[in-house]
Amino acid sequence: MTELIGHTQVATQFAEALQQKRLHHAWLLHGLAGVGKYRLAGLLAQRYLCERQTACGECHACRLTAASTHPDLQQVGRLEGKRDISIEQVRDLLGFLALSGRDSERRVVILDDADRMNAQAANALLKGLEEPSPGSLLLIVCHDLMRLPATIRSRCLLQHCGVLADDETRQVLQSLQIGKGYIDLAVALAEGCPGSVACMQDEAVARALLDWQALVSKIAEADVGRIEEWIRQHLVNVPHALVAKLLIRSAGEARSSITAYDVLARIDAALWACGRWPGEVVRHSLRAGPSLLATILNLRSALRPA
């Protein structure tokens, strides 16, 4: 069995319900992106299909699950290039759950990014939740719980997956083999959501983020020329959310020594713009480099004394 890091309360509740034969047919795992909900769903599915119902890692079912070849396990999520999960995908998963298991009487579907179902897909899922097939288990992974219709939420067993502690986050990131020289930065940026910094498995990305941290550590006095050069070289490969997070962290430290209300108001407005920048690039098809530089110049101006 793959080691479970974090979310032990959810896993324990699942194991107890399975042992007592009172397992709810639909578990809805919700929480921030990157906390490990999908990984947890995989471990729960393994336990459900395990011949010993312990996720032993040794039986035939566990070996098939580990190899992603178990015939009674299906994983569904957004298809590449698609904005949402379609009604056809939901109908397929419901059809799968209605079949008899090939290796046992159990079937499991992991539905990832459930909050990205379109309205038709959500309506189709609702019918399946109202009429579950014997032996079927639906594990739903959702980042934004309130985007799911209340009718779906009410028919599922809701399980909140909170952020991980720093030591748990470090364990996960070490298991991802993030380099020792970058692990402290990765833990700080993850803020309990290790999946959000999984890109740092790529040493080039990790090194670029470490360089960015140094460049913006004192943003009011930072060398704009060096910032422009970093943007040209690295922005295309580094997640914009992490770029913005480091910028906000640096400016937040500078803000802590300021007491003048009008200055704080300007800084907060500039920080708000930094936080919105990644989304604005997508929503308005902005050029990422020039818009980031403009955001930085605005922030520097706010941080500097009049």
C-alpha cells in the first residue's frame, strides 16, 4: 500500500464503515487543490477492492490497482483540451457502475474535478446517486464544493480534506524527489497543498523559482533589468500563481514595517492586483510578461516612500 500522508481521519472513517458493512455509496472529497484528494481517493479505492479490505498491497487486486489495470476501477476526469466533464462521460461511468464486477462484486469510479461538470452531466449524475447499484462505490473529488448542485451534495457523504501540516507537506514533497536545495522553498510555497508545487520536480523550474525569490526579496529596491531578463527566460515555464505568490510574500514583509494608512492602502491595492494577475492573464488574454512587469512597477511605486 502506498503510504498515506495526511487525511488519516477520512481514511479511518472509511475503513471502519467498510468493516462494519455500512459504507455509503458516494463519498465526496472536497478541499483546496493540491492537498492530495485524488491520491486519497486512489487509496480508498484500493482498500475497497482489496481482497482483505486493508489495501494490503500484496493481493492480486492490490497489484492490479497499483498498475492501474484493475477491471473494476475506472477513473474519470476532464479530457485534455475540454473545459468541462460531459454528460457522455457521466453516462459511461454510471453504466460501468451498473455492471457486475469482473474480479468481485465491487466496482469503483473516481470522478475527478467534479466541480467542472456541465449542467447536463450534473443532472445525469444525480439520477445515478438516487439509484445506486449494489456493490458500487463512487469517489468524487471536488475543489470547489459550492459549484456542485445542492441536490448532489445532499446525496453524498461529505468529507473535507484540509491542508497538510508542514512536516506532512515535506514528506510528500520528498516523495516527489524535489531536490534538497529547493525543498524549503517548496514547503513554504505549498502552504499545505503539496500538489500545487509538484512542478518543482523539474529542477529548471525549481531553480528559476529560487532565483525569483532572490530577485524580489526586496522588491522596492530590486533591479528591474534583472527582473525583465528573468521574465523573458522563465515565465513561460513557471506557473504564474507561484510567481505571484513569491512577489506577494516579499511585499507583505515590507508592508509590515509601514504604519501610514494612505501608504498601506496603496500597497494593499497593489498586492490585490498581484493576486489577480494570473487569472487576468487567462481571462483577458493578456501578454504575461508585460502585464507582470507593469504589476511589479505598480507595487514598487506603492512600497516606495513619497
